[in-house]
Amino acid sequence: MGAHAAGSLALGAVVACVVGIAALRLLLAVVARSRLIVFGAYCLALGASVIGWEIVTR
């Protein structure tokens, strides 16, 4: 692996870590405030969207 590829890999890992931590903090805040109602609605909407997308694109 070249130096450029290793640098890109390291940058990607750092960005993924930061975004993951931010997403977890947001999720914990939503769960603490609304007792999973908002998160449950989000999961249902996202799941229905993914299933719909799969049906339409086949």
C-alpha cells in the first residue's frame, strides 16, 4: 500500500469515527427525550422506503 492510499484510509477511518460518534449522540438525545417514539417512526419510515425502493428497482 502506498503512502497516498494509507493516508486516504486513515482519513476515511477518522471521518467515519467522528460521524459515528455524532450519530450515536444524536440517537441517544432523541431516545432520552421521546422514549423511542421518534426513533421507532424513523425506523419504520426508513424500512418502508428501503423495501419500496427494492420493489421498484427490480
